[in-house]
Amino acid sequence: MRCPFCGHNDTQVKDSRPTEDGSSIRRRRFCPSCASRFTTFERVQLRELVVLKKGGQRVPFVRDKLLRSVQISTRKRPVDPERVERMINGIVRRLESMGEAEIPSNVLGELVMEALANLDPVAYVRFASVYRNFREAKDFENFVGELDGELKD
């Protein structure tokens, strides 16, 4: 593993342990060249997933990109980072278990929306505003009105 600080190619593992949900291994590493310490995570990857965008282009699925978008939605919200991590792991497992190597972007978006709705309502609306491409305040009003209707049912 290359050191992210100095680029040295030979780092040492000082400690390994499974994460709380058992879906990955957390490794504490040490660089003998610059004496820096850093953490890596090792996860099982069942298959190479590709996201099929609306415009027809195919891009590799990047778990960290999904994590970043969810973290932006949950920023300054009382959401435990461990819950976000478990949510992302669950989405990735669902994608891998679908049996398809190509995942349409709308399927991915709907999975995230569903998971965020159960995690935090404000994060859900934040993500929806970008995913559904709200252009004006009326779009927010309509969406929140629909959300209120769903919660009352």
C-alpha cells in the first residue's frame, strides 16, 4: 500500500480489525519512510459495477462517490457516521445482488432516496433536491407536500 503522504511503496500494517458491521477490515498502517500513520479499509467486491447514465454513457461505480454525496446530504445533521456507512454498505450489497453488472442511474438514485428517507428526513430532501433537479421553490413545495402526504398515510 502506497503512503498517501510521501508516496513510499512499502507501508506496514500495525493493527487490523473488522468494522462494527463486519462488512470490511479496518487496517492501521505506518510508513517507515515518513513515520506517518493512516487507515485503510478492505471490502469484498463481488463484481465490477457500471452505472448507466441517462445520456447513455457508462461509468464505473465508485463507492466513495456515493458516500460523499450522502455525507453532503447529512452534513450538520444528527446522523451517526456509522449509520451512514451501514446504509452505503446495504446499498452496495443490494446493487451487487441484483445480478446485473450495469445499473441504471435512476435505480441507484431511488435506492439512495429510499435509504435516506429512513435515515433522516432533511437529508432525504437535500438529496432529492439535487437528484430530482429542483429548479424553483415551487418544486420544493410540491415535493415536501407529497412527503407530508406519505407521512400522514
